Amino acid sequence: MSTETTELPDEEQELFEHHRIQADKGQGLLRIDKFLMTRLENATRNRIQNAAEAGNIHVNGKPVKSSYKVKPGDIIQILLPHPVREIELIPQDLPINIVFEDEEIIIVNKDPGMVVHPGYGNYTGTLVNALVYHFQQLPKKNTNFGDGREEALRPGLVHRIDKNTSGIIVIAKTELTLSRLSKKFFDRDIDRIYVALVWGDFKEDSGTVTGNLGRSLQDRKIMTVFPNGDQGKHAVTHWKVLERFGYVTLIECKLETGRTHQIRAHMKYIGHPLFNDDTYGGDRILKGTTFQKYKMFIENCFKLLPRQALHAKSLGFKHPTTKEYVNFDSAIPADMQAVLDKWRIYTTNKPWEDE
């Protein structure tokens, strides 16, 4: 039996696993849910059955039910939401902006500075901590995640955005919904639009960045583009200009793939790092004049926006239950809006002419 696993656990990336298993030639007939339980770590029967119902288990290229009997030589592919980390989820009454909620999903407009999921160094104060508390306040019938026990009630994350990136994120409230959303992200059946303020001007009004993304060989904390495609994973970002300020540009980015730091790394690669992105070199003056007033202006902008200028503005998809297309939009947050307003005034007044 051969097994291949692709895990996608990083920030600003989908949170699911893709497994490919080929049954041995001597494999006896066995229900596929039982077969997979013995071969996949953290794969409970409930997770596997929900994956099957969501259409996430394929045998020889075709979707199957959990009752399918595995045969010798079968090629099995399964998509599973990433397993819950072995960490205590502490409920916390924290302010969060819930844009929409029904019995299946929650849409949150995340504030900049909030970590999505507890982890090393961030066990409390995260979006998940806030959502666990929120779930506990809901009627039991609206919190049917896992096996229904109170301690099993947890947010179902299918994607994340960075701590210092603001914007829209979708969370599943049931195991089945989590499986269905995972498939949508895997199939790229999700419309994701970000807005970003980047250094420099563009010759064109729109374009596409294509380049494999992977961990930098020099610094594992950042992502880099491997243009030859010999390393990393396929990544595509479509961009268009929204507003030009001469030295910086406001752009819209539409993600075709969802890799770690995709927009930040792709923009740096084409020479347009995000404004005040301290990880990818945007936290210093890259374009503009040498005038002291300009330097002070940039420093004031950095103080107003002490993070990368990136906002997950909208998210659109077919609702996992109603099948109707839904789209959730959010306003640019106050810190980023304040900097945009300053740039509008600055480029209108042209203070460098007074130097």
C-alpha cells in the first residue's frame, strides 16, 4: 500500500490535508470508512463519513459513499479539514465583528493585531478563543460541531489570515460544513479579494503574478518565489490598480491560490512590497524624494499603520447548505483608511514643490 499526504497548515493558507492511498493487491473487501480509520492519523469515523457526504472521498477518480467497499489496487483520495491541535481552547469574551451567522457558518471581519488560532506564544486572545466563548452562548441546536458535547464545540477553521492582516474570514459551525468548505477551497471555488497599499507605481492597470512559493532557504520564516518552479507550490495572484499616489499604489488582489504570505511575497517579487511590511522589506522608504518633509510624512504614516497595508476585503462562495451564492464585503479598517487619506492629501498638495 502506498500513501501520499499533502498538508497545508500555514498562515494565510487553506487548512486541510490531501491524502492519496493505493490499496494493496491482496486487500480484502472492506468499508472505506473502516479502511481509512486504520490508515490515517486523527481520522475518526465521523470525520471520514462527513468527508464522504461532502464529496471529498474519491476512488479511482469518482466520489464514493462511506459504505463503499475497498478493492485491491483501488486509488483512494481524501480531503480532510486539518485536525484540531492538541491544545486547550480557553473561552474568552473578546470583542469580534460578526458580519453574518446562521446554523452552518460564521463570517467574521477580523481586526488587525488578532491572531486567528492559539499556538506557541499565543494561547489566549485569539479569534478562536473568542468564538469558543460565543459558541457556548448559543442554543445547543446551533452548536452541533463534533459529537455535540460541550467540550467538542469549537470553530471549524478552513483558512486563516495573518495576525496583522485584517478582514473577512469564514468559520464552519458543523463538521459537515467544514468538509464542504474545505472542498471549495481545494477546488478554488472561492472568490477572495484583498486590497493592499504597495510601494511604487505600475506601468499597467492590471496584471498577474505567477510563481511557485516556498520557504526561503535563507530564512524559514518568510516565503520566496521560485520562478523556475523547481521548488515550492504553484501560486497565482491577479492584481489591478485602484488608485495611484505616485510613490505608492492602492491595488486589488484576487487570489487564484491560497499560499502562505502569497500577496506579500508576490508583490515583493515584482518590486512592489507592501507598505510597512517589516517582513518583506516594506518598512522603509523605497520610493519618493529625499526631502525631510517627505521622510516625516512616511514616518507618520508608519505610526498610523504599524503593520503591512493588507486587508481581506471580500469573500464569496456558494453556501454549503443552501447552495446560493453569498458574498461578504468589509470596509477598509480605520488605520489603513487614515493612511490612504493622508496620501490623497499629500499628492494633491504636492508639498515637495515648496522645498
